[in-house]
Amino acid sequence: MDNSVFDALLTSVEKPARYMGGELNSIYKQNALFSFALCFPDVYEIGMSHLGSRILYNVLNKRDDTFCERVFTPWVDMERKLRDCALPLFSIETRKPLNEFDIIGFSLLYEMSYTNILTMLDLSGIPFYSRDRGEEHPIIMCGGPCACNPEPIADFMDVVVIGDGEEVVNDIMDVYAACRRDGMSKRDTLLAMAHIDGVYLPSMYEPVYEHGRYTGTVPMCTSVPATTVRRVLRNLDGAEYVGKLIVPFMAIVHDRIALELFRGCTRGCRFCQAGFVYRPLRERSVETLMDSARSIFDCTGYDEISLFSLSSGDYSAIHELVPAIVDEFSGRNVSIALPSLRIDSYLKQDLEKIRTVRKTGLTLAPEAGTQRLRDVINKGVSEADLLRSVRDAFESGWTSVKLYFMIGLPTETDEDIRGIADLARKVTAEFYSLPKNSRGKGLKVTVSVSTFVPKPFTPFQWDAQISPIEIRRRQLLLKEALRGMRSVEYQYHDSATSVLEAVFARGDRRLARVIEGAYKRGARLDSWDECFNADAYAAAFEAEGISTEEYAARVRSTDEVLPWDHIDMLVKKSYLVRERDKASRAETTRDCRMGCNGCFGDKYEDYCKVL
């Protein structure tokens, strides 16, 4: 792209730093044979905060034969400018048009980003559907948590990565390089990739429907397996990490050093997809984490280190790691953030150590307002745990705490909703029960409430989501219960996007036409409130004769064939059924560190025992 044209673009949009490139530690490579566009289907400040993309950027650019560049969904002003000027979407590093890359890889973190994929393809002149793309078009692939059920976007993809990406992306590039050297066609190249563990080729499979109901997915050739098994990175401690972290010119959502302590979870919360699809637990050593903290600090100068995992307090060496980081970095005014804490984490000493530098945000997740419902979801914590945790924090100088809850969980009643307000009231009372000289000033308790979305590969994957009307009723019920409560702020999310999230989470291939239809009717950046276009989706569903209730609000039988049954995420379906039955009786399941619960069945020897 001509420099004068590029400069004109930048001066005409709201946040030019989203597109200009040239950040500290960004990578520019010459003479590599193959090009990989690492695409994040949302705006720059969201995508640049994604740890997985940062890892893959480093992994791919460490290859001698490959250069990897970043591409993000443009904001509406830049999209309009590109269309007006008939310019293609381009990479951040070298402004290379997206359609000139060999491989395009999308990171799928959220179902409401699906129309952003179409935005990026459309701006690049690349046909949406894999069947319409020829040899001249890039290979389109995706991975990430939403790839657990890839069927709603399967028709758009040539390759779907199931599971951890650090190793499989190198395997894909090895096969691609060999096939290019041998002059193989795109189809034959894709078939060669089918032999890589964790690779799913949607075009080689066909969904079957009877009387309008999905009944299975079958391979269309003998070269692909009937089931795609999740790829597991076995040695997390020895795996590649982020390398020299890119430092943006603008503020991003998570503008700090992120240390991934471990991957996986042992708790088994029944609503939590990540807790099941990232099993088994794999930890990084304190030595590895400290080395990463030093190297990233040295090349970035960030003043905050976030200890990142599904539940940071569950890291086996947390009481060793926190003091080590504080002792080494406190002289440089670097603070520690502990997001995603469980309320039964015993961290008082660590909190007091952290405050010697600077207090950061404290987030706790009770999830439900009553003990009965916490047992239903297998949260494994009590009200006493929560009150002890917040008292420890208040005594350590914290005056701000965020509490995460969900509404619409299976078996939830109005009593459970009011229980959220009761917990918030008790948390506030804990603060004001302390002597004035031993507490901070200006308490702020944020009650953040999301709507339950049934997700594949969880014990609640068969359960219904409550209706939009009922979502709104319960939101207002809680709002009324919190009314007049001192120091409490209430946050909740739009019900329309929660319903669509459930639809796409449990959907099948018929939804590709809905996504396309919504996009053509103006759907863009759907996770942004100011952009979400409910009418576009309503018209798209009506045009295809599909109801959201069929996907989101229908209870499914445990013997029903599900659109994701041909994907093996390793946790046995029989185990999920057993957990669902226990949920109906409000029975809990022990943390698997206390003894194996059998979720992997006969694969225990291959995964959990080995790791």
C-alpha cells in the first residue's frame, strides 16, 4: 500500500494505533518461504490481549521457513474507509493484503465474533465458503475454545484445530511445506493434514438430518478418521511461550505481563467448559515462571504481572511464587494481579505481600447465591469461604472487590437470585465490621452477573437456557433486591447476545447461512453493545426458517446425537451424564486432586497418570 494512501487512512479513523504497526518487539522477517496471517476476529485492543495469539505469533516466527503477521477486525470507521477506497484488509507488520497469505488462522474465543470472520474475508475478496475457494485462495483455519463445536462455522473453514495449538501449528506448517515442495494440490495438502492429531477437516465430513433434526456427521472419504481427538500439550513447562512481548502504542484490555501458571482445572464446576476441555492439569514450574517474568519485563518495562489461569489460587506453588515475584520486582514498582481467584483460596499472606507494592483488582467468583445451587454446579465452596476471603482482603487493605455470579443456572429459583443480594450485603457488612483504623476508605463491591449459557462438553450441555423474557425478569429481580445497598454496584449483560451465544455454542451447520445472512444485513462486531444489530439476526433466522429456541431453549435428551459428538475432547460423555444426574440431586464431586473421578475413562493412563 502506498505510504500516502496509508497515511490518509490513519488520519481519517478514530484510533490509528490499531492499524499502524511498528510496535516495540513486533517481528519483521524477510526471505521466509511461507506466510501465515494470525487473525483475531475482533479489534486490536482485544486481540492484542489474547495470550494464545501471542504464543502462536512467537512459535510461528521462530520457524526459519515462515513469517507470521497479525490482522485484526477493523472498527466500523476503518471498514468503511477500506470499502470506499477499494482497499483490501492488510496485516499490521507489512500491510500485506490478507488474501496474499498462504494460510489464514482465526482464533475463536467467543461465539459472537463469527460475523467478524466474514468481515475480514469479505474485505479481502475471499469467498466465505470453503467449497467456493480455489487453488489461488489461502487455506483458512481456526482454533480456540469455540472450536470445541466448530459446526456453525465449519462450512467457512478448511482446517479446524481441536485442542492446544503450540505443537499442532508446527505440525501443520511442516506438512504444508512438504506438500508445497512436492507441488501438491490444496485438496491433497488438506488430506495430508488429516493425519495430524487434533486436525479436523470439515469439508471431508457431511452432516445428516432426518425430519429437520440433526442425527450425525459422517466422513466422506476413508482418508479421514470418524472422530477427531483433541490435541494435548503434554509438557507445558517446556513449551514455547510469548518470547519478546509486543508493546502496543495504545491501551489494550490486558496491558501487562501475563504469566500462565497452569492449564486445565481439577475442580469440575459443571457449567464451565474450560474446566473440562483443558483437562488434565499441567503446571509451569516456579523457575520457568520467574524466568518468563524477568525476560518479559526486560523487553517491555510493564509495571504489572498478572498470574493467569482458570483459578490462580489453585497453583500448587502459589505461596512460593507470589513472594518470589514481589521480592524480585518490588524495587521496580511492579505489582501483581490475581484474577480468577476461587473464594476458598487461602491467600492472606500473599495479599499482604502484594500490597507492599501496589494493590490491584481482586475478583472472586461465588457463581451462585445459595449453598444449594453452588452444590448443584459443584462449585465446592461455601458462604463462610467467601466471607473469610473478603475479610482477609479487607484486613490487608483492599477496598474494592468484584463478585461474579450467574443467573439461569439449572434448578435456579427466585430464592437463589435473592441469595446473591444477601451475599453482597454480608460482604459489605464484613468491611464495616472492621475497626476504622484497620480498614481502607471507600468500599466498592461490584456484583457482576452473566446469563448461563449451556456449553458443549459440560454436564449442562443438554440443559436449556432460560428465555429472554425470563432473563430480564431475573435481572430486574436482583436489581430490586440490591436496591439501596451501600457501596454496591450492579452489572449485567444484554439477554439478546446471551441467547445467540447459546445458539451458536450448541448449533450445527445450518447456522452458517444464518451467520452469513446476519452479516449481509449489517451485523458487525456483535460483542460491542454500540454495534450489535438484533434486527439483522432476527431477519436472518426468519429467512432460514430457524428458531433460536430450537438451539438455545430446548432440553436435549442424553441419548440424542449432538452436533459435536464427532469431536473427542477426551472427557467421556458417560461421565458428563453422571455429573448431570448428581447435579439434579445437588450432590458434589470431589476435586480430582483428592482422587480420580474417572472423567477420561480408559484414557487415564495416557493423560492424567502420565502428567
